[in-house]
Amino acid sequence: MYWKETVRQMHDIGIGSLLIVALISLFIGAVTALQFAYQLDGTLVPRYYIGYIVRDITIIEMAPTITALVLAGKVGSNMASEIGGMRQKEHLDAMDIMGVNTPGYIVMPKILGALVAIPLLVIIGAMISILGGYLASVPTGLISNEDYLRGLRSFFVPFNVTLMLIKAFVFSFLLTSVSCYQGFYVEGGSIELGKASTDAVVISDIMILIADYVIALIFTV
Amino acid sequence: MIRIEGINKSFDGVDILKGISTTFETGKCNLIIGRSGAGKTVLLKILVGLLKPSSGTVFYDKTDFLNLSKKELRQLRMQMGMLFQGSALFDSMKVEENIRFPLDMFSNMTRKEKNHRVNECLERVSLTGENLKYPSEVSGGMQKRVGIARAIVFKPKYLFCDEPNSGLDPKTSIVIDELIDSITEEYNITTVVNTHDMNSVMQIGDNINLLADGTLVWKGTKEEVLESENEMLQSFVFASPFLQRLKARAERAHP
């Protein structure tokens, strides 16, 4: 096992994507809170439901799925381009001739790094999203501090966190393996490399959405 | 010594190599020459195992290269070094890290021993003190020399060079050719060079194989090149208008 390379990948994927994941999560939480508050207007549904809905939408769907879709664009395209570039510049051939197990050295650390870093990003994203909901609704007077916290504590199903992590692991594996495959088998020049990078994102996104549906079907229906 | 027999290779039904049989001798610079698209790179890739031939055999001394187990293949590959057309240096690694890479992967040497070996190789290719530069910070010729240093770091028995002079000026090309030639002699290794550079052919061609349309059409030494009446060889050697004029002038002077 190439531990040094795996740790480098964890750092690149995790720290490298932290800002964008945090930013997107913050706004998704905020928008969810605002729009649910808008829909509650004139209904008998208690206001503290805003906290409850933000929490569950974030944990069950938004944090794992949106994070994975964003990372497919950022990390996935980067992996496809990096590996594809190595293929075109004969780096992979050079490693093969040296006797290096190329998929083991190039692909496996990326997959393992993602399997560790992306679920952590999803957890952080979920927390920031709930914070975003708080910032959008409490300081603006849409809901009181007590009501938001009460909503967060209401009807909590611990399995939903497990579901979030299951999704995070599955999506991480899908986006990295699809992207690495696209880069590893790229042929031709810069146009093909660009196409491989785009395909990595598009195919990863489709696979993530299909997997999201299948996981929902298996665990929640 | 490397011996190939009846090598055929086709892609999508198109024959690229047709029944190539030849021997690459130990202690000599063995050249594969020919025009672009003649099949040189495909043959070189078959020799190093990056491509499988459609049929034929490849023997490294007495070892049947195409029927090795993964473990045996890995052991044999540790005896190979290869200089790529674009050098294939890893951009994110410094010069010394590039050269040390095979040692980091496969040797049990201590850090100090590895650094000593890296410095030996750098000295051998006249790049002493360039350890900490990145590939992008050195010239094309220096990149080739770093590529050679990486190829010889394990003291290989077989050295392969794919278009070692491509993209280099004539003077730097001569330096690279001389380096390949002297390393071949010093380590007594089997060197296979794929080139279409006539200066290289006449400088280091101990054993020359001319490919045309996937067929081996001529074999000989650099001394025999000018004596041969093989039309394909002559049209390849005197492809440049400058050489054609020189030849015509020589024929006029000595009819």
C-alpha cells in the first residue's frame, strides 16, 4: 500500500475542497430555511418545524448528494485530467516499465483518500448547512433561537446519520472510480483529454443520482 | 541480447508489423530506423511489454518474455531502463526525486545509499548539482539526461530509447548520442534506440534495422549504410535535399 500517496490524496481532496463545500452548504441551509419559512406562512404548522426540516433535508439528502455532485465537478474532473495527462505524457508507461503496479500506485490512493476525506466533508457540510439555516432564520427574526433549536432536536432518527454516511461512501467510490477510469484509458490528444474530463463529471453525476435513488429505495421505503 | 522472431502486430485489422525477426546484441547500440509510421514505436513497445504482438516471440537472452508470470516480469523489468521521447519525467517531483523514484519503489537501500546512487547517476550524465530543480526548470536536453539517469539508476541490462533526439538541436543531439553510446559500452548493456535521425545512425549505429511499412527491409552496421545499394535504405538516408545535393556533387567529382 502506498500510504504516503494516500495521505496526500486525503489532504488534496479534503482540505482542497473544504472551502467550496462549506460555502455551498452554508447557502443551501440558508435557502432551505428561508423557503420553508415562506411555505409555512398562513399555515398551522409550527414554526419550529423549520429547524427540523433543515436538519433532515440536510442530513438525508443535501449534504451527501450536493457535496458529491460538487466534488464530481471539482475532484472528479481533476482526477481524470491528472491521470489522463500522465497517460499522454507517457508517465504511466514509464511506471509500467519500471515494474510499478500503476493502478495500485495511481488509482488506489485516490479512491482510498476519497473514501476517507469525502464522508468527513459531508459531515462538515451537514453541520455548516444547519448553521446556514440558523443564520438565515434566527438573526432575521423568522424564528426564535429556542424554536430553531427545538426543531433541530425534534423527531430525530439516528439512522438518518447512518444513511448519510452510507450515501457519502457510495458516492465517493463512484465519483473517484469513474473519474480515474476515464483518465486512465484516455487516448489521443488534448481534445480527448477534455472530453474524458467532461465525461468523468457527467457520468459520475448520473451514477450518483441513480445510486441516491437506489439507496433511498433500499433503506427508506 | 534480445532476439525477436516473426513479430506481427495489427490494429483493427490493419497490419502494422509484418514478420519482424532480428537480434539486438549485447554491448552494442542497436538501432531501429525508418520513416514516421513505419512501426518503430510499436516494435519498441512490444519489446518492453507495453504492447502484446499478434504473433511471434521475444527472448531476453534465453527468457521467453511473452510467457513470464507477473512476478518474473517485474523482476525482468527491474533490469530494463527506458528513455522516453518526451522524457516522461514526473512534473511534481524534483530531478533527484525523479531519479530516486525506482529506488524508492523497489530497493531496500537506505536513504543515504539512495542519495549516493542518485548523485552518481547525475554525475554520469553531467548534471551534478541540479538535484533540486523541477523538470520544468531545466532545458529539453537536460530533461533527456535526467531521463537517462533515471533509466540507469538500477544499473540495467537493457536500455531502450525512444526517439532520444526529438526536439533537440544538433549539438545537444550529439551529446545525448555520445552519452547513450558510452553508457552502453561502460555497462555492457543491450541498447535499443528507435530513431529517424541520420546523425544518430551514423554516430552510434552498431547494428541497424530499417523498417518500412512494418517490414524489416535492411540490416547492417553504420559502415555498411553508405555501401549498400538497397533502394529503401538509400532513399531514407538521402531523404534530405541537402544530402542529395552533396551526394550529387560527390558523384560528379568521382564519377
